Amino acid sequence: MFLITSFLSYLQFEKRASEHTVVSYRNDLEQFFNYLQQAFPNLEWKEVDAAIIRTWLITLMEEKLSSRSINRKISTLKSFYKHHIKMGIFETNPMLQVNAPKMSQRLPQFVEERDMDKLFTTDLFADDFEGWRDRTILELFYATGMRLSELRMLTFADVDLYNNQVKVLGKRNKERMIPFGHNFQNIFSKYVAIYEEKLGAPAQNNLVFVNVKRKQLAPKNIYAIVRKYLDMITTIEKRSPHVIRHTFATHLLNHGADLNTIKELLGHSSLAATQVYTHNSIEKLKSIYQQAHPRA
């Protein structure tokens, strides 16, 4: 377990990985360690080879784990071994002989524009602190496409109402500025007023989204907030903060934004991660074609 602990410390303090990433890596490594303990009780880490790892992966497949989840575990083990080889703990890397299963391409789900309009134009939010906080969270997700981890860490100093932009700290500690419109500017100003009335004037370093006790919202709290309101306006299978991120990107593309611009707004490191949204755009074009062409 020491090797797992030291690797997680490296992720957290040197790589500055997000809390979510560290938890995912910990779960994957502990699951693999538990498998080794049960299947090969006296085996040492240095004795683990590719055949043993493949046996574990086959076990996961037999348990009907998805290809996506298995690929994530493979990625975790690759990072784990790469780090410890660099540190001189291991001499060989068994992951070089382990291939990831192919994944079927899944199109990102998104909320239709008419449903997002319904979310913000009908009377769904209570006229109190929590209601305005929830609305501001939903509005900010849709206005900027930011990640849940980015939204949780926002302080009042990060939101620039004069220039209509917000500063976020993304993956790999990369800062980016995301613009927003006058609509969100008005919503945020109202939220600040409600915040002051309920909790007192916020300092610049105060977190924007908290509960009534000024405690930071946990990821599960934000998930629950988003799902609560998306349940009211859509029947799509996934109703999460990341779906609103997909919605932000898809709606921008449908209205003529170019991929490079969307890439920068989303904080993607490469254009390949952004190109998946072109599939949704093509589906939109097909739908319009079917409705508009006289011989479709």
C-alpha cells in the first residue's frame, strides 16, 4: 500500500491533480491491490507481470464492467508504473504489454435549446438564498461551459462583472478567462445581493457557492442541484453538470462558433477532444434537412 500512497501524494502535491482524479486513481489502485491480495496472497509488486494484469482485466469484463471503466483502470496502472519506474522502484513496466479494449464512440448528450430556455424563463427557482444560488449555478454552467471542479473553487474575485468574464483554474493548473453575457451579469449581481442579505458582505477570497453555513458545496451537492432542475425540463438519460457543459458546446457550434473557439472556452488541451461535438451538429443539420427539404 506504500507504493499506492506515495503515488497518490505525487498526484496531489506535484501534479496538482483534482480531488476527483485522486479519488478515482485511489479507487482503481486499491481495487487492483485487493485483487492481488485475494488471488496471489504472497506476491510482491515487483512480481506483477502483464499476464496477471490481463487476468484482472478479464475478471472485470466478466463482471460486465464497461470498456470505458476498464480503460480508465488501465490508464491508472500505466501512470502508476510510469511514475515508479521513473523513481527507480520498478525496473520493468508490465503495462507495455497490456492493450486497452476498443470503446464504442458515444455522442455527448445535451439539452435542447427550448428546454434550456424553459429552465430559465419559467418559475422553477425559489426566491430565497438557495433558490438564487441554484439558479446562478445553472446559469453559470450554461453561460461558460466550465467544469464542476472549476465552479466549486470560484471566489468572488474570479468573477469580473465590469469586463463580463470569469477566471477559472482548469486541469493541470491552467488558468483561462471565459466571457459571459449581460444576462448572467444581472443574475450574478442579484445573487450577490441575496448573499449579502443572508450571509453578510462576501470578501473577495470567499467561495461563491456555499450553503447557508458558509460551507463549500460538495460535488454531490452540485450534482443534486443540477439533476433536480434538469429533471423538471428534460427526459434525457444523463442529467449532470457535465451534460450542461456538452450543451454549452453543442449550442455554440449549432449557432456558428468555430471549433478552435469552443476548444479554448472549454479548456481542452487538443482539438480532438472538441471534435466530438461536430457529430451532434451534424445530427442537428440532418434533423433540419428532414423537416425542410421537400423530398427528404
